[in-house]
Amino acid sequence: MRLNMGETATPKRVCLQVLPSLIAGGVERGTIDVAQALVNAGWTALVASTGGPMVRELERVGATHIPLPLKSKSPLNIRHNIDALSDVIRDHNVSVVHARSRAPAWSAKHAAQRMNIPFVTTFHGTYGLGPFGLKKAYNRVMASGDLVIAISEFIRAHLLDHYGVPLEKIRLIHRGVDTQSFDPAAVTSVRLIQLAQKWRLSESTRVIMLPGRISGWKGHRLLIDALSVMKTRQPNNNDLRCMMVGPTETPALVDALLSYAEEKGVSGWVQIVQDCNDIPAAYMITDVAVSASTDPEAFGRVVAEAQAMGRPVVAPAHGAAPEIIEPGVTGWLFTPRDPVSLADALERTLSLTQPERERLGARAMERVRKQFNKTDMCAKTLAVYDEVLQAKGVR
């Protein structure tokens, strides 16, 4: 760029996001969404993590991945990563650091302080306080940003109640759905047919889907218990399929769930798919999407995604789900950890007439597009970066 006499170039702003890995999940998805928004806004977007399959997606949006062993919780590794991140900040002239998980946040906080640049955190979960609250000190780093992003009203209340974060330091930014990808009009009939054939679903099959990572607290066993209740009520129903769709880092858990389904007499209804590359199409062939987490979800992206696709959603009445679902209007809430309540909600949803489903779907899509869209989430996050930079005197 040629400058006129007396002009100076404005340094390009650089954001470094840090997280454990880029394998799968809502934290990872939000990281990539914000990285793309940064690139579109003229920033340099850096992400440091241990790596994973989503690195390719990150690089496709124009961001740079920096491999570091940030997944480890070892004090020795955390200390080593302070030096490594300090080098990254210096070498890339980083303007602001954004931490999204605890172990990386401890390293990132000290590196940001050492290099005298702003430090932002996103509080992505309640993190669990442990016995006698022993883990609270470890968790507290996520509440120590110059500004702290809460991903729901539920999390904002948690920050106020358990960590005493001043209200003026908290910025509420709900997670956002990509309403271009998660749009029923964007899913072709070819995609629907291909996925239905792959999953061996007939036109008459009623489909319940629990999407998301397969782990101990996401409610897969609870859903099997609810299916068992439904089986008792409808012993001759052979036209129901429950798709549990998502990756796992614990392969033995898949075998355990299939064995549990057999024990409960619903093995013919349950199918587990660990690799699905077309989640929007999966929602479209689903009659009801389920969030069944036994612990409160900090946000629950599944709930918002399914509604963006015009699908009825059933979720527990805790965490952030009540912020996203209007009971009886865009979905149903059930009593947490109660399989009978979950079975009741599923049966109520499956009994909807076609006109009722269409009205519910239209209201759900409108609500998500207005309140939980990716564009607003990214714009508000970049505004937080601008705010902390201005507080440091950077214009």
C-alpha cells in the first residue's frame, strides 16, 4: 500500500482464540464461526488447539491454525503453554486473546498479561464445582476475562451467583445457528432420499433423533428408558426408529448403549450413527428432535438447530432450554431426568397433525432466525473485541 506523506498504516487487528481441540461440538463450531466473521471483517484470525478434523474447515474460512498441546490439564503443560502462547502473541502481533476452555485459559491469561493485551473468555458451561466446591478455583479462570461472554441467561445467572462476576463485566451473547445451512429450503430431495436409504428408513417410519456427542450426560440412557415406557404403552408399534447421531471419544459407550437398549426391550427401535455429514437433512427426516441432557445445558445448540429446520423439539426444563423453547408453541419441555415425562412429551409431539406441525415449525423457524442466529452472535462477539481494545486505548 502506498502512503501519502504524513500518513501511517493502521495495523491489522489479530485475534487469537484458544481451545483444547477441533474435533466436534458447539465450542468448536462457535470458534470457526467467529474466525470466519473476523476474516470477513478484515482481521487476522488465529486459532490455537491440539488439532482435529475441523482444522480443515477452519483453514477453508481463511483462518490459521497453530498446533499446541492445549488439551492437557497437566500443570507442567499449562506452564509450558504460557511461553508458547506468548511467542505466538509476539510473533503474530496479536491484539486480543479469546479463551474458550479452562486449561487453555490458564495459559492464555498469563500470556496475555505478560504481553499486555486484552483477555476475553466465553463461559461455555457450568463446569461442575466438584466435591466441596474444590474445582471452583480451577474454573474461576473462565470468569476472569477483561470481559466475560455468557452464552445464555442461565450462564449469566451462574456467573453472578457462583463467581461474583460484576454484571458490568458480563456480555450476554446467545449461541447462533447458521440459518443458511440450517434452512429447510436449502435441503434437496436428493439429500433426503440418500440419507433415508442409508439409514434404512421407510416413508412410514416415525423418527426420533437425539443429535450430538455421545457421552455419559447427554441423556442417551434416559431416552432409552423413555422408549421403554413408550414400548409398554405401544407393544405392537414397529414403525418407530430412534436415531442417536453423533461422535464419541469412548467407543465402549456405544456398545453399552446398544446392550442397554436390548435389556430394555427397545433394541429394534434404537440405531446409533457416529458419522453423519448432513445434519440438516437428518433434521428434515426427523419427526421430533430430542435434547435429553441429565445436567443443565449452558445453551443447547441442538434445540436451536432443530427449530431452525422447523422441527418440533423436546428438551428438559433446565439450563438454557427454556430460553429457546416456547412450551406448546415451538416444542415441549419435560421434567429433567424423568423418563415418563420424556415419554409423554415424545408421544404428544408424535401425535401432532400435519397442520399443527406446520404451524409449530413456522413459529420455531421465525423465533430462531430473530433471536439465535449466527450473524448476530458473531457481530456481538467482534463488538466485545472492539470494546476491550478501546479500553486499552487501541482504536
